[in-house]
Amino acid sequence: AQLQQLAAALPKAELHLHIEGSLEPELMFQLAERNGITLPYASVEALRQAYQFTNLQEFLDLYYQGMSVLQTEQDFYDLTWAYLQRIAADGVIHTEIFFDPQGHLSRNISFETQIQGIYRALCDGETKLGISFRLIMSFLRHLSEQSAFDTLEQAMPWLDRIDGVGLDSSELGHPPEKFTRVFARCRELGLRVTAHAGEEGPPEYVWQALDLLKVQRIDHGNRSLEDVTLIERLRNDQVPLTVCPLSNLKLCVVTEMSQHPILKLLDAGLLVTINSDDPAYFGGYMMDNFRVLSENIPITAAQIVQLMRNSFTGSWLSETEKQACL
Ligand code: ES4
Ligand code: ZN
């Protein structure tokens, strides 16, 4: 309880959050009604009941189905604003959120509709809630390299609002090397780069993300622990790993929270952070992640403080902005 008070009181940054994964069932039903869409669930309760996954793909199937209620700019605004209000209560003062443009372009929702709604809410979050932000466009790795290039083309008019790119969706069978050329182009354009790797995929995918995509962060990265040479690399370069405990539990990346590798990663000297990933689907936001961790693993106050510091160190804030938070 003391550790939770400490965790709640410290300022925190969230670095791994899919905004479409913050769509709570209640809002999903409201937006469905507003847009004349019928969901294949009788109620909010029935939908929540369906959130039981044995792997990443089972989750992704519901995640893509869920986001289909997002149709108008106002829908994207309402989604993002609800997330920001929720994290304000958790003491999150900076957030770097992903959005998945291809998940909406494929439904004929324009890039403009998506980014205008999300960005307007982020700006309101900054002025009304004091939450600073970065916006990351994520490519869906189960789609082709060409589709990623097409998406980048659509993003060109909006690059002043986009800080970086990510890589998400079905990991196995879609190694980072598939996106080497599009990530090179993004880096040329001055975008920052990160990628999901080592969630379900092997350490080799983390190596590829580092050496081929030249990422500045690794999202998840849990399976890096299977490769001592990789751990050495991650420690030497202090590559941030954005770890998501409740996500790992819900997607069976770990069997029980008591088995979560967060302390191993910290003890190995890695720059790990705690994040909520898809809070509406995985059982909670930033503080829920800290609560469940501290209830199930012997984490210390010093380690909690370290994790909070890491969240700013690993962020894409400027050095000056970081100094103010550290
Ligand atoms: C995701 Cl947890 C996770 N992994 C990969 N892709 C994703 N998209 C949204 N959540
Ligand atoms: Zn993720």
C-alpha cells in the first residue's frame, strides 16, 4: 500500500499506449449507437466477458473489430480525451501514444479525420490537464511494405504533428526486416522510430529492430532475456524497453504476474519502463499496472523510483524538458 502511494504520487510518463486500445466498452457502445453500427454483443458486460485471450492474435481480432465504431473526427477526439482524463487521475504528466492509421484507412476513414480528432484532444490535454505528449504513427506489420509506404504518403501533410513511427500487430511471421526500407525513409524524414519486438517474437526480431530499423526504443522486448548478448547490447546502449505487465498477463506472454520478468530486466541494468498498452482490453491503466506488480513481485521503493525516472529518460522529450521532470 505504501509502494502504491509512492507510485501514485510520483510524476510519470507513459511511452507505450495504443489509443484505439483505450476504447472502453461503454464508449464503444455509445459510439456504435451514435454511428448506427450494430456490435455483435448484447451488452457492455457481454463484451467485457469476451476479453479473454490466449495469445496476441486473439486480442488483435477484437481490437480491430472494436475500432470500427470510430468514424468521425469527434469519435477520435472523444476516445483520446477519455484516455487523457483517465491518466490525469493516475499522475501521468507526459504520454507518447500510438495510433494505427491503416486500421482506419482500410475502413475509408481519412488520415485527416483520425489525426485532427486525436491531435485536438492532445492539445486540450496539454492546456486543460497539463499533460504533454508525442504522437506516434504505427505501421501494421501483418500488412505489406507497400501498404506502409502508402500510409507514409498519406501522412506527409501531417508530419509536423507526428513525432515518430512504430511497428505493431501480429509479430510472428512478420519480422522487422520486412520494413527496413520504409523505416529508413522515415528516419530520413526526421521521424523518430520504435518497434514492437520480442513480445511473442524471438530475440532475433529485437536484433533486427535495432540493427535494421535502427530503432530508438523497443516496445515490450521481454524475450530479450533469452539472449545474453542481446541483453548486453541493450544495457550498453541503454535502449528503452517499454514493458506492459497487464498486457503480458492477458496475452499469456507470462503465465502469472509473480513470474513477470520486470525485476530481471531492472537487475540486468536495462532502461525499462511500465506502460498500459491497451488498457481497455487488458484490465487497467498505469496505476493498475503498478498495483498488480507491487502485489505480486517483491519490488522495492527504489525500483519504483527508478521506473518513474526511466519513463522520462526513455521519452522523446527534449533534454531540457527531461531535466525539469527528473
Ligand atoms: C498491440 Cl499488445 C500489442 N502488440 C502488438 N500490436 C498491438 N496493437 C495494439 N496492441
Ligand atoms: Zn503495444
